[in-house]
Amino acid sequence: MSDCHLRGAGLSYQSDILSAAAEVGEAPATATVLTSCHYIYVDTSFAKQGDKALLLSSDLQAEEWSCLRLVYQIATSSGSPSDPSQLNLYVRFEDESFDRLLWSANEPSDSWLIASLDLQNTSKKFKVLIEGVLGLGNTASIALFEIKMTTGYCIECDFEENHLCGFVNRWNPNVNWFVGGGTSRNSHSVLPQDHTFKNELGHYMYVDSVYIKHFQEVAQLISPVTTAPMSGCLSFYYQLQQGNDNVFSLYSRDVTGLYEEIWKTNSPGNPAWNLAEVEFSAPYPMELIFEVAFNGPNGGYVALDDISFSPVHCQNQTELPFSAIEASCNFEEDLCNFYQDKEGPGWARVKVKPNMYRAGDHTSGLGYYLLANTKFTSQPGYIGRLYGPSLQGNLQYCLRFYYAIYGFLKMSDTLAVYLFEENHVVQEKIWSVLESPRGVWMQAEIAFKKPMPAKVVFMSLCKSFWDCGLVALDDIAIELGSCRSPEKLRPPPGECTFEQDECSFTQERRNRSSWHRRRGETPTSYTGPKGDHTTGVGYYMYIEASHMVYGQKAHLSSGPLRGVAGKHCLAFFYHMYGAGTGLLSVYLKKEGDSEESLLWRRRGEQSISWLRALIEYSCERQHQIIFEAIRGMSIRSDIAIDDVKFQAGPCAQRGCDPNYKKLIERGFCNSLK
């Protein structure tokens, strides 16, 4: 690596645990190309398991799309420790009180690895925070050799630097991609000059058929995975020495392993460098695979150079990008881009005021949702169809929505989702209700991909005149990508759903009268939620009133939040159902202050539904948010919270509800000056 001086450019060190920021040493023998350079590391010689080492950059700005590259190594003791070391990279925006986790790794390696991370252009200033957490083992260590941010996309490369922009060859015993050019001439083929500098000193990638032993030997060169949505024109230069015995193709592959061919050579091309332009859309994490398949040892060579990307479409193509906003709806204003196929009884847009007998909508507990009331149908088998907007073909989609079922002795197929292909007038069922708790908002997730344009159709069905009921639908969202990544899902920045743990929330004491993490109903009847707000079957935090005495308090404190100029918005859902319900309060505790200040409070029974609270506040000092629940007069006073989210900026910009001012007047949103 030639950029040894970049190992700490723009970076300073801070640590609240370790006395030394990091050690600087000579490169180990396993990394022979780095012997004249330095690296920075943390290991168990001066730290212990669980200790954190932090690197914080100076203020950065990415007014153009940028790529952040990290050359790192995680070493561990022999064997596979149950608690490996972890390297995390965060982005810290100047107006946010929390850090955004951009990337994380914990796989041990005996060589240097490269992480390539796309940074979308932004006018905000930010800092990069790199955190190393030591794992189990006497020889655990984490090392960084290079941190570099450059203008451009991470999938772009001219192959002039030793790290090859994070591109990797998939090893094959007989045929592989190699670096060509420079002073090396190690092939039996007559290799070209590179395209970048147009001389023998430049570099490119090539694959040669000279060692082919079997029919259809394949060599693959794999790009870094995209980490931000992008769409536009991908271009590159290639050379084919012979065109009859090789096939040069370009594939895209998503995180689920789904391949799609997006380009292929259809002619031998010129003996000089040929330009290829390909429409490339990566709305979700994706990698490029340059693949050469040889039919025998006379396939010659294939060379590749100067991969670049532009957000402008190739050859002035004007295909509109997919819009998740246009394909989603919470029904607060209208039906959005959804419609019904006929007049009369079907899906009705309704609203229920907070009460103890009927659940409100899922969005806020106070708004609108769709209801199919099959009790009022004149005949069994009545079907109400709700059509969504047309979706482009050949894209991976994730459909999420919330539903609630009331009545129905037999719940199977009371709600089903179909895909309607307009060109072929074909409907395919992709989901249906099997069994579900009655009266609870449940989340459904469906991943699908169709080659032709299609529409999502929601259908409610009453199989028998004597067994009909109500079907409710809310918060439909259609996004690009797979619903679940194979990797463990990270919570969104500044958000806690309590699905995996309690996030950064803490309690001074943990006993029967503390806040508890729970799923499903609470033990005491006629109080507490039937399920969580996130999915209906997940976790939430609550106090169990039967374990407390009247007036007893439980406190749940957030982790430290940075003070920044401007307003913050705290959003969360709360559940206060039960005749003896006490108080739920939210306090702000500033660093250095002995007392907390009250931000928000609710007293007594509120609703059988989860209700949304939005609290707007300002604080330029480090601070914490504290949820305080006080037990009421009877055991029917369980109090619960879920889906806590911290956001930058005022709540009015976060879609509090259709009429923000009215909600403030009614006390559902708190705006504090």
C-alpha cells in the first residue's frame, strides 16, 4: 500500500476506558507488503474483554457522493470464541443526539480485510466514529491500517491501488482474475496496455484461459456490496482476445444470494478497449460480479479496467425510479394510491376515538384505518378487493402491513393478499391469515418478485353467512429489497423496539417492581396490552402492578444523549388500560443537574389501544430521558411503552398527525419552548 501516511489522517483518539488511545507498531510478518508502514491497534496486552477503544474524526463533509474505505484485521485466539471482538463504524451528524451505525464486523482473519462504505452526499457536517470492542481470548486484537474517504462510488475502480477498491477474486484452482500491467508480465498471452494511463505502467484486471483444464471453467471478480441506494449508468472498459471460446457476463447479486444477469458480450468486439454501459439499480444492498466462462484452453484472455458509475441513466433513459411513499399508505388523509374495484360495501375508512372497548388505528391509536365489515353483507362469500398501485416488474419487494381480526369462528383466509399481473389478468395468492389473536394489530411481512408489472390486492372473505366478522387494515408499506436480511437486523438509529433487548436503557434497581420486558398479554386480566405495538407478537416494557404497592415508582433511563443545538423529537407508544391505572411521566435529566424536568405526563386509564406520544424539547447539554411509571390504586394498573424513537428536528416535521396544532391543543403532542 502506497498511502501509508493516510493511516490516521483527520483522526483523533478519545477513550473513557483505556488509558492509551492505541498502540502503533510495525506491521506483522503476515502482511509483508506493509513492512515499511504503521498500523494502529488495541489488544489484550493493555486492555481486557469488553473494553472499548474509540477513534473520532474531525468534522467532515460529503457534498458529493463519497466512499469510505477501511483496511482492518480482527485477530483472536485459536478456536472459535463465543464472544468475538467487534469493530463498529458510526456516523455522527452534527444535529443528532445519537450515532448511526453504518457498518459492523466480528469475523476473525489472519490477513488484512477491506470494508467499502458508500456515503450519500449531504450538506450536514458529520464525524466518523470507529469503535473496537475486545472479545474473549488472551490474544484478541483489532488493528486498523488505513482509513480513507474519497469522492465517488465504492463500486468504481481503476485498479491502480493495491487494495483494488475492495474487489475480490473468487478463487478457482484453474482460472482466476489477476492484476495486469505495471512491470509484471506473467502470462503466456500478449496482454494489453491499461486503459487508464494507456501505457504499460498502469494496471487492470485480467483472466487468462491458459490453465483451463475443464469445460466451462468460471472466474468471478466480485465488487464491494453497495451500502446506500443508487440508480444510474454503470460503465467499464473491456478487451477480449478471442470471442469464440469465452463468455463475458455481468451479474448483480443481493444479500439473499439472488443472481440477475444485467449484461453479456454479444460479439467479439474490437481488439482495443471496448466501452460497455449498463443500467444498474441497487435500491438495496447489492454486489456486482464480473464473470468469465471459458470453454477450453484456447479462450484467450479477458481484461477489465476503469469501472465507473453515474447517477444519470444510460442513453437518456427516463424510467421513473420506484417510490416507496407512493406505494404506501397509513390512511390518515385518504386511500392514497389504493382503490376498490366496485361501489358499495367493501373497505371503509373509519376512525375510533380512544376508549376502553374498541381498539383505535395502528399508526397513532387516534387516526384512521380501513375496515371490511362482512357482518353487513347480504350473502356469504362476499369479497372486498383493495388494489394497490402498479409495481415495476423484475424487482425484489417487501410488503409490510398491519391487520386485526374481530369475530369469525374460523379465521383461515378471512384476509388474503394476491398479486395481480395486469398484462396476463392473473392473480396469485402470496399470503393469507391462518390463525391470529383477535383484536390485536398484527404485522405481516411478505417478500415477492414478479417479472411483469403487478399490483398488490387485499381481499376480505366471509365463507359462511353464519361466520362473518370484521377485518381491519392499516400502515401498508412497500419497499425495495428483502424483508429480512440473513444477518441479524440492527435497530434503526436512535430507535428501540425492545425486540432483541432493552437497547441502551438502564434501571438503577431490578426487582419485581421494576420495568420488565415482556411479550403477549400481561398476567392480570382487564389491564395491560394483549401484544406489543411493533409486530403484535414482539416485546415491550411494562410495570406489573400486582408486584407493586400503591404509589410505588419504576424508572427506565435512556443512555446518554449528546446535546445539540435545535429541537429534538421523542416519539413512543404507551398503553394505559385498567380501572386503577396510575401515572406515566417522561423527564429530562441534564448532565450536572441534580433534578429532572417534567416533559410529559398521563394520568389514569387512557385507552385499550396503544397511543402515540410526541414530545418536542431542546437541550444543548448531554442528557438522559427517564420514563417513570407510578402504580395506581388497584392491581389493574399495568403501564407499558414500546417503539421509542429519538429524532433530530421538531416533531411537526415528522408527521405527528394530519393536524399537528389540534393534537397539541388536545395534549397528544407536547411542544416545549
